Amino acid sequence: MSKRKKRELEIVVLSDIHLGTYGCHAEELLRYLKTIKPKKLILNGDIIDMWQFSKHYWPRSHMQVIKHITGLLTKGTKIIYLTGNHDEMLRKFAGFKLGSFQIDNKIVLKINGKRAWIFHGDVFDVTMKYSKWLARLGAVGYDTLILINTFVNWCLKRLGREKISLSKRVKDSVKTAVKFINDFEKTATEIAISNQYDYVICGHIHHPEIKSIETEKGSVVYLNSGDWVENLSALEYDGNRWSVYRYKDDAQARAMKLPKRLRNDLDTDEIFRDLVEEFLLAKK
């Protein structure tokens, strides 16, 4: 197969990758990243899952995602890391800048004369605000469901059937989950309209979306980048319009072959050495 040219994009927004967990689709994400050339990459929270992180589980593919993203810095891509609840330990570094890399909790960008308010979105989560231990417990339950889902999908693959997402089915069928998503979108858009933003861009709820919302006080375009656990999605801006990217619809990315060595795990010493090496390369 001839090597295809990478898609050039003005902005790509990724969130809720959850590196370091069993549910993360790191290989699929790596295939996607290898097909694009973004001028600006916004990592909108929950990139590395520090709640669930374990030194006993860090596959090579997860490290390769970090190495690829870090490598983009040397190729002229500006990277903005916005913190989420699962990587909240990085919030103390808000305001940090190093070359084309920066860390913040939220950011306002000007895009073709319009203002985009971008942040993870956990600030609207009442459970996060008042019962952090309950939120962490929920995260453990969610990760357990993902583990079960992995086994179920392995069985389905052996039977020649398509994969399913148990967590997505549960969320789509539970009324309280649907209400939570609706309340989240409503709160985000109302605040964005009151501050006269043109776009409000979030992650957190694992629900990819683009829609215009109008109220008595004005209108705003609400966007959500989804996740790389259930939906395998991102937001893309090509210079004219926003779109939701879905891995399942990308034949080029799905056809990309990755080295078999990605399936071998790294030990903790190798992880540390690779991280330091990539940081030093990006710093130059």
C-alpha cells in the first residue's frame, strides 16, 4: 500500500484518553495520530489516568502515544495540556510553558475572529465537588466494567462478531446518565452565552457532540471531544469548520499496521528512561 499523505488540520482536541487503564484504546489512538498533522493539539484532560495508574500496567502502546505526542513538538505542533479530574495532580503546574508546550486548567482561543472557551468540564460535576471519594469509587467500578467488556469483546471476536461497549450501553439506557449529560451541556452553554463566547469545548462526559444551542440570552456552539475508551473520538478544525472524528469511520487509520513490539510491556525503569528521553528531546 502506498504511503498516504497526512491530513493537515488547524486544531485537534483530544480528551479522556485514560492512559494507564485497561479501557484505553492506545493502539487505535496511535493509528489515528499517525494519519494527521495538526498545527495545534489540545489535550483536554484525563490524558493519563492518575487515579487508576499502576506500575504493573503500562503497555508499550501507551508509552508510544506519549512519545508520538511529544515528538509532534519537534515538528512544529503547539500542544496545550488542559487538566482534568483524573490528572488533577498537574493543576499545580497551571501556567507552565516550555517552548510550544503549555499546561493550563482552561483557555480561551481566538479562532477566525470567534472566541472558544475550552476546559475539561469536571467543574460542573457535583459528585466531583462534594464527594471526591465517591467519584474515585465510581472510576474503579467503571474500570472493572471495562475489564469485563475486554473479555466479552475477545469472545465476540473469536465468534466473528462485532465488538460492543457495555459502559456505553449502560450510560445510554440509564435515565439519570442521560439527564446528567443534558444538565452538563445546559450548564456549560448557559455560562458560555453569559460570557459571550462563540464556542464552548469540553470533555469529561465521554459523549462526542457538536450542536448549536439558542436561549433567550443568545446562542453558542457546544462541542465535546468524547473519549478513547468508549467512542474513540476527537474534535477536528480544518480552518473552516469543526467536525467530530470517529475512529470507526476512518478506514485509513484502521488499516494502518503497527509494529508487533507494541504488544510487549515495559518495566518501570524503561518507562522512566523513555519519559526523560522524550522530555529532553522536546526541550531542544
